[in-house]
Amino acid sequence: MDPQVELISECFIKPSNIEGKEQVLHRTPWDLCLLNGHYIQKGLLFRKTPLSDDQESSIPGFLERLKHSLSVTLAHFYPLAGRLATQTRENPHLYEVYIDCSNSPGAKFVHSKLNLSVSDILSPAYVPSIVQHFFDHYKAVNHDGHTLSLLTVQVTELTDGIFIGFSSNHCVADGTSYWHFINTLSEVFEKKIDSEAAKISRPPVLESWFPDGQGPFYNLPFTHHDQFINRYERPELKERIFHFSVASLARIKARANADCKNRGITVSSLQALSALFWRCVIRARGLPQNHISICKTSVNIRSRLEPALPQNYFGNGIQTTGAVTTAGELLENDLGWAAMLLTEAISKHDDKAIREGLKSWMQNPVIYQFQRLVDPGLVMFGSSPRFDMYGNEFGLGKAVAVLSGHDNKFDGKGTLYPGNRGGGSIDVDLCLLPHSMSALERDAEFLDALNFS
């Protein structure tokens, strides 16, 4: 029998102080459209350091210090300690989902154990399924935040390591805000900040942004959540993390830009890498030439709005954009051509496009459905290698890996991390159907790029 994650204890942590804070927090279209999506689940794997006789350096001491740091940090990021709530009315119609910060036990804290080593987690070619249980809210959708915590911190002890997993409701925070919170928690822990009155380096901006003349709340065209909640059960997938060194990325970028030499466009390393995956995954799937193929990516709109939102804006500040072609055109053309399509799509996602997207949503509110994303022609990227993931040490030194949970994954989903090697390297956590993953691992273009790493 395979080892199981053993629950040791769980409790709830409240902010150290939210006196005078607003207790009802309205949600924006970027938040509400994710009600049927999954929690963000990312975490850091550390090797255990030798424990001293100092009580604070023991596992119980570490857990107590982390709980205290969480309470202090939540005083700044207090929406994460709340719960979702819905207000309804028949005449005139009202259906509003918001964050209630007064009727909640707080964020959840879990301590668990597993009789496996760091090597047992990292050595297999594919990410072991046991990693999915290093996170709370397995298969939960964001709407479940009415009864589940909006944030859970789960510490899992391995035989020679510690994994700290964070599950955050996506209606409360996007990746930028998620890692902003974790960065601050690490800062509070490392500096032993004992009070919410002490200064943190990057205070979050909690006031929600609404388009001119809109808000502060949205009346959704529903009478019950069954009208927009549809729990997607994904098929069996293979999940593998591919590592790309700085030298390999430079080579991929140079190749793409050489292809674009006469096209008057320059592509970045990330766009070239995304284009490489797009081409190779579509080839691995063996689609008909006329099958529509889309490569999507999340775009941080904070700096794209005019005027720009603060970079420390806490909430969802993302939209998706992407390039569209056919499987035949994608593979008949070169890498630079695919990277050019992505570059153009991203560059066109400006203030005007953002506001038009919001206007369209407000005229016809749509709650995203996972099953509509699943298509053999789709490759989609989430997260970002620009997030500061490895700067979070919690007194344990640099993490040896970033890993994610079960949720927000489907056939063709790639999750982008900064590479553990540093220096601008990138890791890509890719999920594919088993036969597609096997074909990708034999693809000559992909192997040429991968083997150079």
C-alpha cells in the first residue's frame, strides 16, 4: 500500500488585528468570473536542517512561529481570513457575491506527515500523485469559499524534508497577489515581526478597482449557484516538470528571432519557449491540419491599464489572451512565426482591450467553465517565472522545488516557475494525456531544446 498523508492537527488562525477594517469587500468582474474555478495551490519543498536544542528550531517551535507570523501577516492581507457570502433578493433582483470578514473562523492551518523522502518526491520522471495531498481544498471550486477557508497553509513533514503548501481562493487573489502574500509571510517570519503595527516592505492595496461608473458591486443574473457551478472531472494526466537553463533559453530565443529577422518583430525568451511548447504539443497530439489551435496565456493588466493600477494591488488583475491558427499552419511555419503570433496578441492587450473585455462581461456576465477550456487544440500557460518563489525561506534555506496541487490543471496546461537553478532559468510543469506526453518525449524539436539544458 502506498504511503498516505497523515493529518496531525488543524486549527484556524485569525488576523492579529483588523480593528477599523472594512468588513464587507465587494468583488470585481475579474474575481467573480472565477467562481467555478479552482483554488490556487502552490508550495515549496525544503530539506530539513539539523534541529538544535533551541525550542524555536524544533518542529513544534517552527509551527508555532509560522502560525504567529501568519496571524501578523493576515492583519495586512485580512481578506484571506474571511469567507465568501451571497446576498439575494427577488424583487428587485439581487445576487451579489462578496467577502465577509466578520463571520469567519479565519485562515486554516494544517500539520501533516508523510513517510517519504525529498528524493521520493523529486526523483520520479513524473510528479507523484501524492503531491496533490500536500494541499487543502482538493478539487474544491472557489464558490466553496462560502463554507471553506479562503486560505489554508499546510505543513507536511517528510522523513528528511518539509513542504509548505498554500491553497488560496482564486476569487480573492491572482498569482501576483498570491506570491505577494507568501513573500510577506516569509518576511514576517524571517524578521520575527511581532506586530501588525510594524512596517512591512510591500503593504497590499486592498481597495478593489472598478471601471468608471461601475461598482462597487455586481448584480449577477442568477438565482442559485447551481446555475453556474459545474465540477469538472479531468481524465488521467501525466505531469512532468521540464527544466530549461539560461543557455537553452538563449538558444531558443535566438532561433525564434532569427526566424523573425525579416518580419520586423523581436520576441522574448518566454514567448519563444511558449511557442516551442505550443508547436511540439500540437505535433504530439497528431491533430488534423484544419483543427483550430489556440495558445493562451495570462496577462497581468495592472501596468496595462491607463492610469495603471498599483503593482501591489491585491485581488485579481489578470485576463487571458492568445494566438489562434490551425494545426497545419502552426507546424508548416517556423518557431519564430508562432512566437510572433503570441507576441502580437500580448502587445495588443492594452487599456482599450481590457476595458472592452470588462464592458462585454458586464453586459453578459460569464462564469468560466473548465470543460469549455478542454480542447485538443489548446495549450495554455499560467503562473509566471517572474514571481519571487525561491526567495521564501522560512528559516529553512532555499527551497529545492516549487510544486503545485491537483487543481487548475487539464490536458495542455503548462505552469511556469522560475528555475531552481536561478539566473533566469525557467521550469515548466506540463500536464498532458499519457499518449501525448509519450509522443512529446520523443519529439525531435522538443528534445533538441531540452537536451541542450
